[in-house]
Amino acid sequence: MPATATTGATLLLNATYEPLCVVSSRRAIVLVLAAKAEAVDVTADVCHAETLSLPVPVVVRLTRYVRVPYPASVPLSRRAVFTRDGQTCVYCGGSATSIDHVVPRSRGGTHTWDNVVAACRRCNHTKADRSLAELGWKLPHPPSTPSGAAWRLLGHRTVDPRWREWLGMPESVSA
């Protein structure tokens, strides 16, 4: 069974300190040992081998620049919608348990970021296939596609506080 120190996640930066992706701590250690990356930030945990000990990296930077084409948008998923809407129902502010199409699909609504919101079971059932205008409901803010390095890289993953400076995120914001 692998040690807990090597089962964590590590942020991988390009040679220019641009965030690329998240890799396992084990993969990060291999990159450092192969001199393909250098540790930028490490944990207190240490990975021991027969002849060396290496602190487990939290952030690593590649030693050579890698050009990576990024996807045009963040993939739409149920978990990502809940994360974008803060796990709360956009209609009543309660705990969200389902997703709802603002313009119902039965009325030509699309399954896209700007038409899908998190909702509680009660509000979703009450709304059914009606429009917001028919119910007299209003959205606090229009739904939109999430953006930024954190969303592109992490999606719904919890952000390690030690990654925030590399992702350009303030302390109080989460992906």
C-alpha cells in the first residue's frame, strides 16, 4: 500500500510558472528525481528511499517549457454546477440537491452553462417545466460559464491553500 505522503496532489507549473495541471505527489516526485522538474513548495512529509530522502512537493515547476493547447471551455458537469453555485439553491438559498434548466428543455432550453443552475428538490419540483416569468421568480445573477486558471485546471477539485498564489486566487475565493 502506498504511503499517504505520495497519494496527495501536486500543482504542476510550466517553466514560466504558468499553471499546467494537477498531478499525483508520486508523479511529482518522479519528475523531480528525473530532473524534469524542481520543487517550488514542499510539505513537511518526507519520502524515503534506500539512499535518499526527498520532501514531498506541493508545487513543482518543469525545467523546460511545454506548449499545451487548452480546451476552449470548462466541461459542464453536475458537480461543477454545484461548485459554481456554492452548493446552494439559486431560487431560495437552501441546500442544492439537483440541477435545473432555467429555460426548460421541453421549451427549447439548452444544456449549457448559461441555462443550468443548482436547485433544491422543492424549488425544482415547483418550477417543473415552467419559465421564471410564469412563476414570478428572478435569478439573483444570470448563470455563466466559470473562467480562470483554477476552473480550467481544477474543475470541481478542492484547492490546496498553498496553490492559491500560483493560480492567482485570493485567499477567500475557492474554485
